Amino acid sequence: MSEKRTEIGNLGEFGLIDHLNKNVKVKNATSVKGIGDDAAVIDAGSENVKVVTTDLLIEGVHFDLSYMPLPHMGFKAVAVNISDVAAMNAVPKQITVSIGLSNRFSVEAVEALYEGIHAACEHYGVDLVGGDTTASRSGLVISITAIGEAKKDEVVYRDGAKANDILCVTGDLGGALVGLQILEREKQVFLANPEMKPELDKYTLVTGRQLRPDARMDIIHELKELGVKPTSMMDISDGLASEIFHICKASNVGATIYEDKLPIDKQTFDTAVELNLDPITCVLNGGEDYELLFTISQEDFPKLEKHADIHFIGHITKPEEGKYLVTKSGTAVQIKAQGWKHF
Ligand SMILES: [Mg+2]
């Protein structure tokens, strides 16, 4: 008799998460929010909460050290967790760092990794308070957990978007994916001919987006100063389209976004074209930008209207209206989600 075998690829990343956690029920009153948002939320007494988020990065799956300098890797591993804390409208305070190392790594190499981790701790004002170190058979493994703080009523979840809310994104999108394509291309050139020097000078913006993303804590502080609490929020780690699906699913709403409102940097656009990629597809499906996607109620719009780095890309609709991108020519195209497919 053969045992039942289902390929993980059949479920996909999000399907697997749902499948494994469908029977998980929280027992403790302090578990305010469990699985299903950018971070878990834990009651910390007297109207305060802690948020907790964790990420696992594996060499050869999530990063390639042939073009990712170790200090950048350390910084990025912290930044991606801080981004999830930001996505809850919380302020990061502590991290723990766990690493698996193969014997390929020297003490100096690990020091270089930690140089980036410490730089990120300075940059985000967080303390490194623990972790674990272990041997690895397959290169470098990094798992970071970040802990943040917020007032209970300040926390922003994915499920608060309402019809007519305005969809906002920070910064520009697609750069990290385009940067990754450039780094991969130059790696292949180098492998074919080690004498060739990689040509990266004209791509510093997009490669920087891939190698050293910055979590948007600046925006979180500015929203607070401007008196704006988003109705829903998450960070853009898997691509705008995928994140819009998450917000729509959690909030039970639809969304319409406009192609001509999507923020794309000129270098991202030009490089995408050079690589024969559709720039809008890069914006919609490119991962790792670590910008914020959030919704605000219409009455908050005047407070953000003039903000140079917040872009209003569309609005929330009723769930039956679906999820659409209106192209520059005015055609409404259904948005398709496309998360990471590592499996
Ligand atoms: Mg997230």
C-alpha cells in the first residue's frame, strides 16, 4: 500500500501555511492576534501590546552570497523583520538572531555578517537580546525574530479596510526584482568569463534596492505625527498584487488600482525594459521592496495629500466588485496574485 503523498507545490506557500494552521486555536487571553498578519500581537498589560515576527532566510533559496556582501546580508535580515513590525504600526525594540553556519565560514566572515546586523540595530534603535548558533550542512541559515511595542489601539491589522478607503503605497516598487535580475545577469557573465568585470555602475539604485532594503519606520513615525492611523496595512515583501490579495481577503473587500498611479523609479523602468521585462509586471509581482501598503479613510486624505513619498494608487471596493487594475488605456484587468514560489 502506498502512502498518500501531496506535493507542497500543489498547495503553494500560502496554502501550506493555511493547511498547517487551520486547527490552531489560541488558548491564552494574552494572545491578541495569532497567525495571519505581519506579526503576532501579545497583550502586555495596561493598554500596551508587543508584536512578534520572525523570518527564516536560507542561502541558495533567499540569498546568494556570490553577489550579496555579508554585511549587507546581516543588515537585510534585520530590516525585513523590522518591516513587519512597521506593518503593524508598532515600534521595534528587540531582536534575536539565530544562525546556522557551515565550515565554509570563517570567524572573519561571521564578523562581517554581524557588522551588518549591528549596523541595522543602530539604524532602527533595537537591541540584540538573544539567539542561537548552530552548525549547518548547507551554507548559511539566518533566522531573526523582532519584537516591537505599540498601544493596543494603535495597532493596524490587515482586516480593517473598508469600501471607499484609499489605497496607498510608500516609495517606489519593482526595483528589488529588477536589481536581482541585474545581479544574476552579471553573475552569469562573470561565471562564463572571470576576467570580465561586472558592469554595475549604472544600476546602483536597483541593486541597492535588492541588496540593502530599508524598512519604512520613517513613514510609521510620520503617520503618527500627522495624526493618521491607517485602516489596514502590511509590508510589500511578496509583490503588490499578492499583498492586495491579502488585504482584500482579510478585510473582505475588493480593490481597484490604476496603472498610471503605480510608483516606479526611472532606473527601475529603464532597466526592466533593457531586460525585456514589463515594468508594470515588475511593480505588481516583484518581491522584496519592503515598502508599505496601507489604506486610509477618505477624511485622512488631506493630511497625506502632499507627502512626497506616499502614493495613492486606487481605492477599496465592495468584495463583489473584485480586484482590478485599470490600465493607462482605461481597460480594467483582473489582478492575479503571485506569491513567492520557492517550492
Ligand atoms: Mg509582511
